[in-house]
Amino acid sequence: RQGLADLEADLEGGAEPTWASVVERLETIRAPLEYAWGVVGHLMGVKNSEPLREAHQKAQPEVVKAMSSYSQSKAVYTAFNALASQQDLDDAQRRVVEKQLKDMVLAGVGLDGPEQTKFNELKLELAELSTKFSNHVLDDTKAFKKKVTSPDEVKGFPDSLKAATAAAAAAAGDEDATASEGPWLITLDMPVYVPLMQNAEHRPLREEVYRAFTTRAGSGENDNSAIVGRVLELRQEMAELLGKACYAEVSLESKMAGTVGAVTDLIEQLREAAHPAAARELEDLRVFAEEGGQEESLALWDLTFWAERRREA
């Protein structure tokens, strides 16, 4: 933060804003924190642990405050406005300056006093809820474990999937597990879930795994329903503080579509164009599955399996 304070002091002291003295200097100030926090975020996804969660929870408020201080600096915003009027910027530089100005407006640089304080409180709560949401999904993903002992249930598994699930079973205590004899431990990790849904011939297993995957964090102690509702409330409050009718308008400030109506129109155009083709493809797949021996009506946990069989055909 000292770097930002020094930059603000120089700008407020009359230093002329230039690309090097503002943009490059600000990037140098922000980059270490943004990079380090990005690494932490990556570790939260791939190497999550209770000590890491505690450290993340402790550091997150300060990180959010620091990042907000960059984007809500009046001195920096004024300097970027001055840069925007300069004629010696090339197209790429001008794009960077214009985007920074827009990002700062959306980050609340134009708010003052109680409104900015409220905005920052909402931003911090939103960050905390985002982390909690992800942790709930991860916890439910890790919680699902199904031990399979019948070779009939793993029929169709590629050798790599048998090996991976047998290794998981061995790590969980079945030390004699082998790829050919089992047992096999099914999880919801993507390297297991995707090939299983593509290749498992045992339909009840596909259904059980599919339902477990698609309902993660949908009930019990990790239920994200209340979090989703609160996130919507926070986004609406933030949008109103920024003078927008809804959060969609905030999001579209940085996108080409322009308006909520334009997005809705485009989605409807795509639906009208794609739906008939999708219906035909689904019917073709249903017939293909029927010819392949499926007697039950085609369900969601069948689609990937039969699509893969058709691709192979």
C-alpha cells in the first residue's frame, strides 16, 4: 500500500501523468499482490486443506481492501482521465486507459462517504460468499465415494479408468485392489466422472454418479441455496449504488452486447435457430440408443454414454 500512497502523493503534488509514471508504475505496484493471490486461489482449487482455508479467510479481507484501494483512488482516476485526453497514446495504450477508467467506475471510484463504505462492505461479503460457495462444492465432491466390487458394474470402463479407481481404492485401504479384479473406488473428480459417464455400461451406476455430481452442494450442511440468494441480493445492492437497475447492466458495461435487451434478443434468436436442430439430434440419439439395446426412455445420464457410442460408430 505504500507504493500506492507514494504514487498518489506524486500525482497530487503536480506530477504530470504519463504512460510510464501512471500505468506502468501502477502495474508494478499491483502485480505482486495480484500474482500472489492468484496462486493462493489456484491452490484453493487444487490443493485445498483446512490450514489453507484458515489462512485464506484471514488474508482475504485485507486483500480485498488493498485491491479496492487501487481501483478507488481519486488521484489515480484523475490521472487516467488526463491520459485519456492525450494524443500520443497508441491504440493499445488507449484501450488500456479506457478500460481502466471503466473498471474504476464499476469498482466504486465515483462513490463517496457512506455509499463507498457500503459498497466495499458488500464487495467483501461477496468475496467471502464466493469462497464459501466453492468450498461447499469441493467438500461435496470429495465426500462422494462409492466402492464397487462387481466386475459387471465397471463393464465398459477403459483400462485407464479401472487403474485409476483401483488405485483410489488401494489408497483408501483396499491395499490388494487391482485394475482387473477391483475393488474400484468411484469419486466425482473430473478424471473419473467424465470417462465414467462416457463409457460405463451399467446404467444404474451412471444414474447414481450423475445425480451425485449435479446435486453437489444442493442440500445438507453444504447447501449453497441460501448463498446463491444472498449473492443475488448483494449484486443488486451494488448495482443500485452504481446507478444501475440491475447487476446485468453492470456486467454488460465491459461487454459488446451493450444492453440487457440485446442479450435477451440474441439468446432468443439462438434458441429459435438451435432448438429444432437440437430436437432432431436428440431424437436421432434416442433411436440410436434404442437400436443399441436400451429399453428405458433416454435420460440425462444416458446422453453422454450414447453420444460416445455414436461417435465411435
